[in-house]
Amino acid sequence: MKLYTIALVALLPCLAATPDVDKGKALGLPTAPIRMEIFSDFTCPHCRALHEEMLPLLMKEFVVTGKLYLVDRAFPLTGPGHEYSREAFGYAVAAARIGKYQEVADALYTYQQVWAKDGNVWDCVSAVLKNPADQKKVKDLSKDPGVLAEIEAEYQEGVQGGINVTPTMVVTVGGKRFPLPTAPNYELLRSMLNGFLPK
Amino acid sequence: MDFYQNRVLRGILLAIRVVLGAVFVYGGYVKLRLPWALFGMAIDSYHLVPLRYVEPLARTIPWFEVVLGLLLIFGRFMRISTAAVSLTLAIFFAAMLRAFLNHQQIDCGCFGPGDPISKWTLLRDGSLLAGALLLTWTALRSPRRMA
């Protein structure tokens, strides 16, 4: 029970997030020694694999234990297959405003192959937001200039950081940023994160 | 005139040797300062080596680079060290060229993270390889230590 409580507390989006982080899209303690930003796109299959396979491992081993601060960054792709990417980010960032980002992100990745083809992004999002009041808030906020500006700002931050592929993980330790190779092996990632932790 | 040309040639070879040595020492030092797994991920991203060999390689290559770099800078065991540098650079260059031609959007891994493979990195490593081959050729031809 105690462990469960600790896990829940750590999983909650942190209220004391650093100013440049959307606290609704972050997991863990902002004071963790390592910060990892994940530039991803909801229409990208590799991002889905990372979200479904690697993220739970990182959560269990590093985030819940207070070693890692995980921040999702929007990097909407363009071109065929990514037509609804910006719309999906609109809903996800809007959901973050009401503390429902993780639920929406989970649903967007789970049903990626459906909405990315038929374009019914809202159907996917509304299904997970059962409360009609939440649905209305997210729908309205998705068109909010602040939400759209946040998506664009994160995208531009990625572009300026040389990111041209998703998912890209950027680790920050002691003020130094280390972009990681796309889709790294988890054992190597774990060794690297442990290597960055204070002895 | 011949003597002057030899001095110029010796000066050029000395400069190449010191620069190449410094590049190797720096490349090794940068990797040694960071967790080995960071370089391990760069090696793994080439998809050339089975995973079980990644850790031994990631742990040893940086030391190998530092030792080779120091041997070059101090001009010791020139035949062996220049040949080893040429071979190492030839392997690195071939791996990078393969990744570039296969449109793999990965980091070079040469001097730590954040150095994506591009025409520029290929030109840089190709130039280093050319310099190393010149040193090797000169070392193997020369009956005594180079400048």
C-alpha cells in the first residue's frame, strides 16, 4: 500500500515543475537528477512502441524512484500518414491543462492506427474523457491560442535542437544535454541512466 | 632544394601526426568522461555488432583511441601505431558510409552524442583517414623514426 501510494504520488504531474515544462505532460519529480525529454508524435509507430514498451519500464525503475523526470515534448510530423498529428496534439495538450494528459496520450497511442487513418481523432479522445464537462473543456482548449502556441514552440525547440526524427530522447544531466539515438536498447539506456546517477 | 622540400614534407607529416593524435586523444577522452552506455547506444545504432559485443567495445574503444593518440603525438612505435590508426579509421569510415548510404539517421558517435552522420562528418573522417594512410605509408617506407 505504501509503495502504491509513493508510486501514485510520483506519477502525478508535478506541481512544482520548472517554468519551461508543461507540468501536465511531465512525470516524476522536477528535482530528479536526470531529466529526459521525449520528442514524439502520436502518429509515429516507433513512438507508440516506446510509449507502450519502454515507458512503463522507465516509470517503474527510474521515475517512481525519483531518479528521472520525464517530459513529453510535441514534435508533430508532416506529410502522408501524419495529417491529423497537430489535431491530436491539440487535444493532448488541452487534456494536460485539466490533468488528463496521460489518459489521452495512452488512448491516442492505443488507437493510433484507427484515427490516424480515418481522421476521427475526437472520437478516440472523447471515449477516454467520460465526463461531458471534461470533454467540453478539452474541445474548447484544443483551439486555444496558448495550446497551439505551446505545440509550435516545442516543435521549433526540437527543430532548433537538430531533431529530425521521432522519437528522440534528450537527457539533461547537470545542465548538459545529450540527445540519444532513436529507439535505443533498454538495457543500454538503463546502464546509461545509472551511469549518470550520483554514486 | 631537395633538402628544403624534405623539411617541408617533414613539417607536414609532423603536423598531420600531431593533429591526428590530438583528435584521437580528444575522441577517447570525451567518451571516457561519459557513461560507457552512451557510446554503447551509438555503436548499437549502427546495427553492425551483436548486442553482447557492444559493452566490451564501448568500454575499450575509448582507451584504445587515447593510447593510439598518445603514441602518434609522441611518435612511438610509428609503424604499428599508424597502421592501427589507419585500420581503425577505415572501419569507422566504412561503418559511417554504410549508415549514410542506407539513410540511417544516426549519430556518428565519434566525439560523443549530438553529431549526426552527414556529408560533413564523412568529409571530416575521410580526411583523417587520408592523413592516417599517408602517415602509414611514410612510416612503412622509412627505415627510421619519422619527424
